[in-house]
Amino acid sequence: TYAYALHKNNKNLEAAEYIEAALQKYNEWNINQIPPEVYEHKGMIKEKLGENDEALASYRMAMDSGADKFSKRVRERIAGAIDRVSP
């Protein structure tokens, strides 16, 4: 996502705006299968912003919606992120 590119360039406030806009568009278009990567990217952005509750919820959504599609390495990466931001 463009939000992920912004995140990688440490522009996380702007990235947060873009990721929310992307999720809103998915909802407006009634797309039920949001790619799990979108949720993972949101988790990364929210974690970087220190918004760990939202990051945790996003990482869990990524895992719930994409665990069967992810490689073992990606599942482990997201599981590690969940552990990292869990209270």
C-alpha cells in the first residue's frame, strides 16, 4: 500500500491517514475480503506511533484473515508483533 511506503520512509502520521482511507474505501465498495497485508501494514504504522491497542487489533485482524495464505515466516513475524504490542 502507499501507506506502507510512507511508513518505510518514517512518515507514519501521513501513513495512518492513508491506511484509514484505504480501509474506508474497502468498506464503501463492500469488499469483504480486505487483503491481510493491509491490516499488517496498519499494525506496523500504529505500533510505530505508539498506539499499541490499535496495532494489536490490526495484527490480529491480519492473522485472522490471512493465516492460511501467509508463509510460515510471515505468520511468525505477525505473531512476534502481536507478542511485542500485547499488554
